[in-house]
Amino acid sequence: MYLTVAAYTDPLLARLVHGRLEAEGIVARVDDEHTALAYWDLRQALGGVRVRVAATQFDAARQIVRGIDAGEFALEDEAGGGGRIPACRESLSSRLAYALLFLLSLPVPFSRGSARGE
């Protein structure tokens, strides 16, 4: 018999938890993944995507899921940037291209500056 150890509205999160459980040696399965993808607007009403494990491994799986929720398996930031994504810098040519696209409905190619901010 399988028991639900966690439920998510995003199928990707359920797959990540499934992968972590499998890596720890716990046999797990993901239920209702395809239903949630097909009927994305009803995910909450369907109960989300459920990660289920065997009843004999439920306690160990629950501890791992609690660890995932607490951030125990988060990767360390090697670059020292605090996990922030750098801001996208727009150039004058890209703004002009967007303006022409919206005003004249003409796609105009533009060149991006280098990463040094040119």
C-alpha cells in the first residue's frame, strides 16, 4: 500500500522530491502528474501532484521531505553573488527595436552590447 508523503501544485517540484527520495533509496512514485499538466487550471481541485511511498518507508520519506522543505539540500552559492540573477541590461538599439515592433509592427533586429556594459 502506498501513502502520500507530499503533494505539490507544480509537477516539477513533485519530480524533484521524487528524485531525492529515489536517491536516498526509497521507492517512490508520482501520481496525477499528467492529469495536473492536462488540466492545469484544476490542479488545486484535483489535490495537486502527489508523491507516494510504500507504507513501510513512510517515516523515512517524511523526514527527507521535511528536510527538503527546510532547505537542508540547497546548494551552496559558489560565486558569492547571494543567488541573485544579474539584471538584464537593455541597450538603446534594443529599446528602439521594441518601439518599432510595437509602433510599426515591424520586427527589427538589434545588437546586444557585451557583458561589460557597452
